[in-house]
Amino acid sequence: MPGNHIQINMIYNTNLGVKLETVPTVNEITSNDDVLIRATLTSGSAAAISGEQYVGYEASLHIKNAYGEDVDTIPMSLKGDNFEATYRFEKGSFFISCLVTGNHLEKSSENLGPIAVSENANSSQAVNQAPEPVEARVVKRIAIWPIRGAQLSIDMSTLVKSAENQNLKYKIVSTSFLEGKDFTVSGNTIAMKHFSLSTGSFDIKAMNEEGLACDIELIVKSYNVGILALLGAGAAGLIALLVIGLNIWYWTRKPFRGTVSAQSLCNGVYRGRPIPKKRGRIKLSEFAMDAIGLDYNKSYVQATGDRYVYLITDKPVKWNGQMTNKVRIQSGVETVVTVNEEMNSQLYIRFDSRMKTLKRR
């Protein structure tokens, strides 16, 4: 009908393929050769056999170095029943591929290589070996603390055996983590400051300058220490405080059932007084003694509810020929402790219990 237009786009072959070959072969190329590269269209196992089958198609040759980086791109011309191009390689290792476009299709050949290019046909090639991972699966573990978080730095060169002896390049082929959010890459180092997954992986390819490579599987496992751990630590602290509190309460409830007398001897002068206290402890500061080297606010007499008490001092004193911070004061016996032998500073302390001694029948 007038004014109506219909456009039909023909799809010629959805099973299009591209086969690539070189003359000479990839194992015989030198830097002096003008290498002939042919690209043939295929459909399944059948190859194009006439130039008519190339109508509407164009081809370009892509040259990459051993690390997969683009080196050059040149157009290919139709010659008979294939596309052709001539290229002279420098010394090194390369990969080539052919991109065919046209007839609303686009198809790339598989990479051909590595093409090891020597200086001349008689030059000896060193035996090249692919790098090897240190382990089939490398696992890194990291603990994530509340507030402080976690940081993990991974040097990819440490994942390959003898990496220091090879000029290797590393590429993260795929990962379950988010680049830019979970990790960044600088040189050969993966830096992680965020962990969106408790367990994630990196698939890394390490490639040498001859094009040989190995695949590395890196697993990263993170553990949230979390609030529960802090609560557990807090509970342990509360239990410790409770034990200390109960211990203090236990001793402060102990009765004296008697009188404690304490005197200091300093420069030949005695000073002190007796104190009849009901229970707990008596700080030495309450006895009104002269200073003889003890901290009277940190030293005290502790009741036991029995016919003896304990003298607890803030630093060791000499008693019965030994140095100690804890001296047992038996009822009815005056006990002498030496604080400073050079100054002849001594403490005389006595406990007189009102408890009666039980007699045996």
C-alpha cells in the first residue's frame, strides 16, 4: 500500500564460525618472517569453498601480547575462499584472533597461540614452563571485630611458586566479591576492607611473558566476632566482679570478738592505741601510729571469726625471719614485724579474743 514500507533483514547463518591458521606454522615463526594469516568461514564442520560465501562480510586481525593486551589491529582482505593478511611479528610471544562482521552477525575466532617468535630459525628457544600455584585452593581467613572492622591484604605474587623468578602478570578473571566496594586492586595486591560475603572467592590467572598461565582459586572466609562475643566477655567480667564482690562481702562479715592493739616503734617512741571493732577489717590508719614506711590506708587487720586475725600490708614486712604481706596474729600473743631494719622501724600488734578456749574432758 502507498506510504507503507517493510524492511527485511536476512539472517544468513547463525552457526557461523571462523578458523584461523598461519604460514609458516606458529612453531616456526621468526621476527624476519612476513607471516601469512588466513581466516576461513565455517558452518559446523563445513568450510566455505568460494568467494560468494563471503559476500557481505568483513574481517580484521587482532594481535595481543602474551598477557592478553592489544598490540595491533589490521584489516584482512578477501582472497579466493578466505580472508588473508600479512604481518611481521617482533621477538616475543603473541596471540592472534580474527573478528568477522556483516550480514547482521559478528563472530570472533578462538585465540591462536601462543606464537613464540624467535630472532631467527636457528636460535635456540629456552624451555618455558607455566607458573604453578602454591596450592590448588588457597584459603585466607579474617576476623571482623565490631567497630574496628577488618582489613585483608593479599599479594597475588605469593600465590604462585617462585614468582620472583618470572615476569608474571595477574588478572582477576571472576570473583563473588564486589570490586570497588569489597576490594580494590593496586599492582599485584588485593586490598579488602569490606566483606559482603562470609565466604567468597577469586579466580585469578597468572601469566608469564611467554603466554603460559595457571589458574589460582583464592577463597576468603570472614568471621564476625560480633556483639555476642562482647557479651560473653562482659559476662565473664561480671562473673569475675561478682566473685571479687562475694569475697569482699564474706570477709567484711567476719566478726572480731575481741580487741586489736597496734603500736609503731620509731626512733625509740611507741605510738598507737587499741580498737574494739565488731567485724570486717581495721585500717592501720585508725590506730594513730607514727609513719614507719607502710601505707596505713592500704594496710589493715582482717577479722576471721576465730581466735586469730591477719595483718595484711601493702608491701612485704619481716616476720619470723621471712618477708611476707600476710601475718597471722594469734590471740594473746604480741607479734612484732619489722618494716625498715636500717631505721629500726617496727610494728607491735596484739589481738585479745573474748572467745573461750574449749577444754577437753
